[in-house]
Amino acid sequence: MRLTLLVPELIWPEPADQFTLGKLAAPGFEWLIAHARCEQQPRRPFESALADCCGLNPAPLGALRLLGEGNEAARRGHWLCADPVHLRFHQERIILADAGAFELDDEEALAIIESLNVEFADIGQFHAASAKRWYLRLNAIPQGNFFQGAVNHVSAPISAVAGRRVDSELPKGDSTLTRWLNEVQMFLHGHPVNERRQAEGKPAVNSMWLWGSGELGGTTLAPATKFSSLWTDNPLATGLARSLEMPLHAPVENLSTVLLQGGDSPLLVVDQLLQCVLYENGDGWRQAFEKLEIDCFMPLKNALGSKVDRIDLIAPTIYGQLHYTLTAGERWKFWKKGQPVAAIAQQLADQAKK
């Protein structure tokens, strides 16, 4: 078996954070990294790395994520993710907080969506799959339509901008896209839901983040040849599996289930660490990593050379996209010694400075 894991934010981005990394014991992970060959590639958002794994670049990420929500309407029309966000000024910079950073309930989301659909019916139809994940289906894409500019201008996936400065990512000038987004923001500012939230001291939903533009076209994107199965509960990954007609399984804690039922080349999308990094939750990241050590890394160490011939560990991180490769022969190289996770993070940080 050749087993591939996609684990965004595998390495905590603050090497000197002793609270998160200082006492982290992960002998399985440390052994795997010590015996792996590492290829360090330019930094990539998780969503783009996932599409690359499946041989899709570019990919209609909005339609695929909606398909992963169980909505077959994603196969028809031109869709974008239109995720609710809160933009705020901080030290003369604009910082974006996505809906994972503040509480927004389903009733509030639906009230805003219904109003948007009345006010901007000429643009398209908004849809909320959850309070945190919104979509926009465009009525039409005529030549020169401003959303064609949006594909290139506001295209960074949400994980690449959440909690970060976005000044350079926002559309500039007097373009149609800029004017429309300004209209949306003014409309949201006066919405009763936001007026109530502000009165209660809560962040307002004062903008949307448009990304993942494209069409599925009603058919599968390509034959699924690289992976025999996909194990995930991530909506985008689920949509990719459905579009590629790839056998799809829910995540399991016991890796032996994957080894028995995953076929000869399963892909595991393990995204528990991602949210912790986006929202600077060091305690949550450490706990999630310790669970991965028990459920995944130590069992992989034991399986390499018996049930598993090769492991590909792909990790989009702040240090770049890391691709660790291990083959069965590495099991016998006893002289290779692992380093603590903190030391691995520090080494990557030092390399990034060069």
C-alpha cells in the first residue's frame, strides 16, 4: 500500500512557543520525519494543495465545496464561495476574521442571506450551507463581467487570509467589482442582524470573501486514477471525491480500518490542526497533535515495511508546503535519530530566513 496524508499546519508556526511545543512528546512523528526525505515547496493554501493532490489545477473550488455539502445544484451554474467575514482596522491595516473566529448562528445567517437575495437578485442567488459557509450562484457570466476579474483578483482561499492582513488582496480602484463589494458592505452595515450584533458588542458581518469561482458542468472532472479511496469529513475534499467518483469514507480513529479497507493507495485528509493555527489556539493544536500521534503517526511507524510500502505526508504550512516521503527500506536505518517537534519547527524557521 502507498498511503498519502494531507495534513495542513502540521508544524506549529511559532517555534519558540514553549507552552505549545516545549513538552510535546511525539516519538512516532519524530521517527517518521527523521527517516523521511523532505521536499520543501513554495507556500500553498490547504485548498490549493488538496486540488493539486487530485490533479486539478485550477479547480472550481466553490462548486466542489458545495457539492461536498450534499447540494447537487453545485453541478449546474457558476458558483463562488461567498464566506461571511468581519473586516477591521488594526494599526492602519485591514485584518480579516472569518466566521470561525466569531459566533454566528444559523438564524442570523439565513436572515442575511434572504435579504441579500432580495437586494442583489440581479447578480445571482446566495445560499448558506451553514452559518460559516456561504455561496453565490451567478445569474450569468457575459464577456467582461466583473466576476471574471474576481477570479484573479479575490481568489485566495479563505484559509490563506483568515486572521491575516488583507490590504493587498482587496480589489482597488473604480472597478465594477469594487463598487459592487462596496454596495454589499453598505447594505450589510445597515442590516438589522448587524445592528443587533453591534449593540451586543459582537463583530458584525460586514463583508464577504469571494473565492473558488468556476463551474462543474454536471459531469465528473476526471477519472480517479491516483487514489483508491479518500477518507475525510472536509466539505471540499468530500466534493472532490464525489466529482471524481472516488470511494469516500468518513475519518476513522483506528488506522487499521484504512489499512484493511482503503485499497492500494488511500488519501487521508487530516485537517484538525488547521483551525487551531488560524485562530491561534496553541492548546487546541497540541491536543489535536497528541491525538494524531496516537491514532496515526505511531501506527504508521509500525506499519511501514509490513502493510505499508510508502508514505507521502504533505503538509501546507507557514514554512512552505512540506512533502515528506518514506519507503519501506527506511525502517532498517537504525542510526537515524528523531528530533523534538520544537527542534523541527525551529530548523524550518531558520531555513525560511535564508
